[in-house]
Amino acid sequence: MNLERLAYFVDLSETLNFSETAERMYTTQGNVSKQIAALEKELQTELFTRKHRQVTLNTHGQVVLLSAKKILNEYQEMLKNLEAMNVQSQNQLFIHGIPSFYRYRAGELIGNFHREFNQYQIQFQEVETTQLFSDLAENRCQIAIYRSFGKVDLNKYQVIKVDQDHLVVALHRDHPLAHHKVLRFSDLADEHFIQLGRGSMYLSLVEEKCYQAGFTPKIDYRGHRLEVLIDLVAKNLGISVVMAKTVQHPDVVKIPLDEEISSDILFVRKKDESTPLLELFWHYLENKLG
């Protein structure tokens, strides 16, 4: 049994729309159809009724859905238990953080700790902001490096502020707007945007500010790697609203916005979890950051 096919099936049973499932599963509509067809062939039965471009789950599909959800839930529970066991290892510290963490002092602190206490192993993984708290909750990591705009309740966590940053407009140095000392979102109405994807916390913030300024941003590119985004701006293929400290390119200028939108870079941990290594690292941060 292919678990990936079951995942496509469960999602399609919720959306009843091949294109919506493709978007949610980060794949193509053709691949969703292929996976469903392969599952139906494996089970030797049709699971959906397709009429007049409408998709409905048939009675066979309803029976399969009950078992599919159970199988996927048990598989995720197994992974969760294994990850929890790994996290409890006394000589390993699991840190998940935003992809741009290395632009901030957080990367320097992790590196210095590792050199000073090299008998311990630090497992670091880049994840999108929207995934960090679920990783903490499900013990996939012990510490998260999080970018906060002050909209999330952090009272149930222990938090150490490590850095601060603010949004700017990144432009090619020859762009017509590059000579401005400050820009408004309304100044960007005719521009083509190059932005980090949906997993990036501030994409929705940028879109919201554009809507408030009276226009819908033309986003030509959504990606996941900051280096690629800045390189595209450096090739004068568009502009980007990004964090100031993440822009380091000789052909890209940073223009402040008239409305300062700042964020804090935080180390975050659960209050109810403790291991000797976790406490050692946390005290190290407190000492270094005052």
C-alpha cells in the first residue's frame, strides 16, 4: 500500500476538486489524477463518481476513507513517537528555524555554542514560519527560531529576543524608484513583485498592505530560497518587499517604507520541556544576550 496515494485520496475526498487538491499537495492536477487512478487500480474499484465535471465520493470510497484515515493517523503517530525518542537523546539538540536565520545573530550564537561545547550534536533544520509551532508541539524540535510581528500569543513559551529587523523595498540599483529616500506601498502599484512563498509569514502582510493602498500586487514569482529571490531582483526582473538584513547584494538597493513594519527574531521553547542540554544552551543564550 502506497501511503502517498492514500494521502492524495484523503485530501481529494475533502476538496472534491482535483485542482484544489493539487494546490494543497504542492503538485499538479495531472499527478493527483495519476495517483487516484493508481489507487483505484490497486484496490480494483472506483472510489469517486465523476459526472459533469463534478466529483463525489461513492460508497466504496466512503469505506476506504475510514481505513485510509486510520492508516495515515497511525503512521503519523509512529513518526511522532520516533521523533520524540530522538529529541530526548541527551547529546542532541534539535533546532528548527526560519530559512533566513543565518542573516541574524542567531546563526552566530549557534555556531559559537557548537564550538565551545563540541561534545554535543546540534541538529538544525530550516522550516517555514508556519510550521515552527507545530514542530515544537509535536516534539520534532526543542527550540524554534521564529520571526514575530507581535501577532502570536507567546505566553505559553519561553522566549529570548536575539535580533530585530524591518521591511524594506529591494530594487535593482538602476530601477526608477531606486533614488527615492522612502517609498509608500502605493508607489509600488505598477511593479512586478518577487516574493517568498506562502510559508513565509510576511507574504500575507505585504499583500494586505498593498490591498490597503488600493491595488492587488502583481506577484510574478513565489519561491522558498531567499538567495534566488535576491538574485532575481539583482537581474532587474522585479522588486521585493523583504527584511532589510536579508538583503546583501551589490546590485540591490534597500529603500525604507514610510510605515515602519518591524519584526523580532526570537528563540522559542516550550515551558514544560527540559533536558540538561536544552538548559545548557538556554542559559548560554541568556548569558550572551543579557
